[in-house]
Amino acid sequence: MDDAQSEHESCDILLRGGVIAAIGPNLPPVGEVIEASGCLVTPGLINTHHHLYQSLTKAVPGGQDALLFGWLRTLYPIWARFGPEEMRVSALTGLAELALSGCTMTSDHLYLYPNGARLDDTIDAATEIGMRFHPTRGAMSIGESAGGLPPDSLVESEAAILDDCLRVIDAFHDPNPGAMVRVGVAPCSPFSVSRELMRDAALLARDKGVRLHTHLAENDEDVAYSLAKFGCRPGQYAEDLGWTGEDVWHAHCVKLDAQEIDLFARTRTGDAHCPCSNCRLGSGIAPVRAMRDAGVRVGLGVDGSASNDTGSLVGEARQALLLQRVARGADAMSAREALWIATRGGAEVLGRDDCGQIAVGKRADLALWDMSGIEAAGNWDAGALLLAGPSKVRHLIVEGRQIVRDGQVTTLDLGAVIAHQNMLARRLAEAM
């Protein structure tokens, strides 16, 4: 996973000060020693699209068999009952689930703020668990009464949205190498905000030096809406409003056509590919092979747990390679390429050249996979991680700190968090 595509065997990795200090055989032990015999060590996996709050609404009746727009209409009234407690606990649960699946860095797209909830709630959760975090200040400004999809109770005024974007950037964004928190600006989608907010958000983000994120071309309904409302395809709409460039990444992009793929490649615009969610909602198979061949930056995303309904990043990597093979043949994507997308691909999409690889000087974000169990029994090659398993890490290290040890999260009482999560879910169900 370095520039030379090195695959090391029978060697040691020395971590110091949050970075990888040395790689090689028989390094002298310094400080704590983690015995990794029988393990495959990979860069920590990187999640480029999530809605952490949705971990409280898994498998909701009425939304289990719906397409995107119908699914949203089922879930919006439930999410309108959330508050700070629900946001923080659901984030803790979602982050722990990601960590156990090998993820060391994740973005989050939080675009609704009912009952006093703030982006701060999720940032607090990520700080507690110890994961590298790229929260994005999402927004919805066009409710049902104005022709939008979300209920009016979940939209905000555009002035308030922009003011809060400035607040959270100034309070939390760290542009320095090794940053644990970087904030982005992320209006929810072309069907929930105005042209003016999309344009103003792009101007604000570039003035503050932060990245831009939204949903784009997720399914046929999405494209039809763009053609009907804006008179153009989603890619053209994005380009017209300043939403292309190396500081932009879009979620899904299932329905990009050849011209839009070329646009993304030319402008170095990124894509967060969410294969499991795209399957769950019947959105289709994103043209990842064509995007990669054209030079588009592609990372992986688990998407929200209300449309997945799990948060396994290693599972997404496996699903990504399987779907490309279904669409394009058995040689369309290798396990190593899928792992590259899950690590260095995600780092590129999020603008993190300090992460996503095992190389001296890069951040000490590592996943250690136990290959001695039943899932990988009989394997001949490291590709077994995605072709066979395991699906959970033995150890996970972020910035040189161990946040999963022997398959258990070390930074919080996960049993208590799960109990709190389930209580909140029951309370929401009863209220509905």
C-alpha cells in the first residue's frame, strides 16, 4: 500500500509519535510490543460517506423495501424526533461498528438538526472513541411546502445554515498534517436545498479552505428530478454551481454517464462509492470500473445504517469487487484493487496524503486482521481478507493509539452504549 506497492513479510513496524517510524525485519523492541504473528496488517480502512445518526433506525418497517424517495419519506418523521442524546449515542454506536470492521478514519454527513442537535454531538463521540473524523455540516433548506422532499420541520433557513458552517469550521477544523478532526460543508442534495445555497456553500468552503460534499446521481429518480427541475443532468448542475474540483467529493454517483465521468476525471472530483446501500435501495451498480479507468478518485462509503443496514467497511470492499465483477466480468476488479480503494482511495478523496498507506512518515493508522481463524483457514494469499475474511479486526491503531484490542473496543464501555442505543430506539418506535 505504498507507492511501490510493497507487500512486507516477516518484519516489524515501529510506531512513534503517531507516525510510522520504521519498517523492517528484527527492529529492536521499543515500548509496548503488539505480537502480530499470524496477522495480516493493512492500513486502516477509510470511510468516505456515512450518516452516523441512522444507526438508531436499522430495519425500520415501511422503509425496508422502498426506493430512495419513498424510503426518505418513511424515515424523516422518525428523525425529526431526534435530539442531542440520540445524535451522540447513535454516533458512538456507528463509530464503534466501523472500528471493529477495520476503519480508522471516517467522514460523516449530518444534514438535519432537530430539537437542539448540533454537529458538536458527533464530534464529541468521535473524540471519545478516538477515531480520525471528517464531519460535514450538512443542511436542508427546501421543505415540502416549497416543493422539496423533507418535511418543513427538518429544514433550516439558509442564513442560519451558513452561519453554523462558519461556527463549526472555526471551532473544530484542523488543517494540519495528522489532524484528528477536519470539517467539511455538505448541503444534503440538489432536491433539498436551493441553487443559491449550493453556490454560497461552495464559496464559503473555498474561502475557509475546507472540502465540499453532497449526494449526486444516486438513482434514476435523482436524475429525473434534475432534468425536470434544472433542465440538465446532475453532473452539469454540479459543475454550473462550482461543485467540481479536487476539494469536492460526491456520494453514490451510480448514474453518472460517460460525459460526467470525464468531467469528474478532468476536475479531479471524488466519488464515495456505497455498494451495499446502492443494492439495498435498488439504486443500481455504480460504474466504478469506468471511473477508475478514466482516473476518477474513488473511495468507499458504508452510507447510513438505515439503508445498509450495517456499518462494515471491509464488507463494503468485498461488495465493491463483487458488483464490478457482476457488471463487467470476473477480472473487473481484484481484491488488492478493492483494498486500495478502501485505504488509499479514501485518503485521496478526503485529501489526506498523510494517511491510507503503510510507509515511513505516514500516520500510524493500522488494522491487524487475525488470519488464523475459520474464515481464512486454508488461504494461500493476502487477497483472502476480502475473498474469505475475517470481517472484524483483532487490533486497531489510530494515531499510534490502540482503540481495538483483541476484538474489543478499548475506549468506551460498548455494552453500555448498545443498551443505551436500544433504549433510545424503543422510545422512538413507541413514540411513532
